[in-house]
Amino acid sequence: MHPETYLALHHARTAELQAQAEAHRLAAEAKPSHELRTRLGWTLVEVGLRLAAAPNGPKPAVA
């Protein structure tokens, strides 16, 4: 292989790896936080438990 060809392939591969690293960094920054999802989930669980434990809740309609 000619040195110029090897050097050109090396530069192309280097640029490709740098682009992949930049894309991975941007994707990692844009990943949504699981903290909000977790808080919302536990809040819904708490609301559900309060509704289930309410003694004076609405009575189901009997047909």
C-alpha cells in the first residue's frame, strides 16, 4: 500500500471516529433524566393508594 493511501485512510478513519464520538456525546447529553419519571411514578402510586384507602369514596352504581 502506498504511504499516501495509508495516510488518507488513516485521516478518514480518524474523522469518522471523531464524528461518532461527538454524536455519542450529544446523545448522552440529550438523554432524558429518569428522576422526573421516577418522581411522577411514585406520585401516581401515592394518589392511587389514597384513593383506594378513602372510606367515604363514591359508591359504585348498581343497576
